[in-house]
Amino acid sequence: MKCPYRVVVAKPGLDGHDRGAKTITRALRDHGFEVIYTGLHQTPEQIAETVLQEDADAVGLSLLSGAHLTLFPRVMQELRDRDLGDVLVFGGGVIPDGDARALREQGVGAVFGPGSSLKQINVWLEHELDGRDDGEN
């Protein structure tokens, strides 16, 4: 990893299940990322404001409620409204393949479903953020 990237992990909406978010938070931290976990029941506005305040490089959204096609785009719009459209957005949860494709077409970097390897997620995120740094130099 080229630098200790800052990653916000957030649970948008009313989804009350956070085991996956806590697991990915620990895995990212153990890999060397600086991780800020927002906790449960965050609005898109709160998530974007946290990304702004924490000067994050990426935001991971964890969602099991089925509202991903509504909440992910709202978070991304809130990021753009704060001139944070370059922040890498990725997600996880129980998201059908067709919906995951739709989210990627809208700019979500990747969607990781149940059973995704923590190593795979860490390596993907590191590669994506390192690649963005290469483009800035």
C-alpha cells in the first residue's frame, strides 16, 4: 500500500445488522487502512458529511435491507454535492447480481456479496486506491 488510505465504512438506512460491517472494518484496519466506522442507521447526508470531515479516500456501504438501489445512489449524489465525486464507493451485502451490475454502471467501484474473501476485498481496495494515486502523479 502506497499510503495509509482512509476508508469510511457505513450502514445506510434502517438496516440493523452490522456484523458484516464490523468484520470488514477490522479486516481493512488489519490490512493497514485507516478505518472510520459510522455505526448503524446513517442517512446518506450523514455518510457524505463523515467522508468530508474525515478526508476519506473511499467509502464502503454495507446494506442488507434491500434498499441498495435507492441508498447507494443517494450517498453518491451527496458526495458529488460536496465535491467528493472522486471518492471511491464500494459496497457489500445481499445484493442480487443484476442490481450489482446496475450499481456498478452508476459508478460503484465494486459490490461484494456474502462469502466474499476479506483478502480479495483488501487487495481490490488497495489496488484501486494505489491506481488512483498513480494517475495523480
